[in-house]
Amino acid sequence: MSEQPPLVVPRTGPIRLLLVDDHRMVLDGLTAMLRPHADLAEVVASTTEPAEARRLAVDAQPDIALLDVRMKATSGLDLCEELLRVAPGIKVVLLTVYDDEQYLFQGLRAGASGYLTKQVVAEELLTHLRRVLDGEIVIDASLAGRVALSAARLHRGEFWPGAHLGLSQRESEVLELMVHGNSNRAIAHRLVLGEETVKTHVRSIFRKLDVTDRTQAVAFALREGVFL
């Protein structure tokens, strides 16, 4: 007699949410926005602290964590990986003001199930969250066109330097300016980015190249001829 597959019980009840953002005002605003839809989504916990987010991901048993890409104490991309590690059953959706496809690609590589901008309204957010629970990857409509264009360019072989190493196009630009001796502040000025954003890219470059500091990253790029 063949073994029967386990019975899958359909998900019922409101979606349990963990909100993570380094601005309490954002957390309060999201909670207030979702309050009229308590039958569909419930904020079970919220925090501005990455360490507490890791604890709440386990203790509060949320279905989905909504977190920002950029936070003062840590990268939201790093935190995404950490939450998925400590609470394997959780889904992570990045909710940010940055409609940047490079952040999107990094987020998906980190294991996020969605990337939405903070312009999203409650009804759209709830629809996206339900789709995430159903196993889909959701992407903000403002980014969809650019993502399709980037995919087409990759398909045509239009790679940027360092793409074969897993670097995003923005990370490649940052690394090239590092090779030319630019500081984080100078890179931020050249690329019209915030200095904290540059630091996030630099940390990601270190992780992907498996180096621990700026000197090693530059030496790696020169040794591998990334920008020749």
C-alpha cells in the first residue's frame, strides 16, 4: 500500500505581520493603515531594532516580515537573510522608498519574496501579501518595466563588469570608483547617492567577493581584471 501524502491544511485567518523599520513613525503609520483590515492582516509585532526583529521573527510567529532596505543599524538585505535563517517558515517582503532595480535584485538574491515601495495603498499591499503567502514573488509596478528591460539586456549578453561575480550594476560602479581611490563620500557624490547607501553597497561587495576590507576588494578587482 503506497504511502499517502500529508494533508495540506489551507491557510485561514488574517495574515500575521512583523513590521521592521528604523522610523517609529513609519511603523505607526503602517499599523494605522492596516487596522481597518484586521480581518485580513494583523500586525503581531513591530520594532525599530534589528536584534529584536530576529527575536520577534521566532517568538511572534509572523507569516510575513515587512522590512526596509536601508536601516541605520544594519542593511535590510542582511537582516532579510538573518530572519530567513532564524525563522525558516517566514516570508520577507522589502518595503522601501527606493524604486531601484539594483536593490530589488539584491533583495531577491537575499531570499525576499517581494519588493514594494511605500507608496503602496492598503488594498494593494494586502493583495500582494496574500500572493506572497500563495508562493508568488511580488514586485512593485513602478519597477516592473525596468526589471523586464534589465532581463532583456542580460539575455542579449550585455553584462556589466563584475556581473559574472554576482555584482549588481550599481555595485560594479561603486567597485570601479573604489579601484580609482575614491572614498565613500566621493563615490556618493559621483553617483548621486547617500553615503549610507554607498556603505551598503560596499558591504555587499565585500560579501560577494569574499573579502574583508577595501584593500582586498581593490586587489581582487585588479587581479581578476574586472575593469579591463
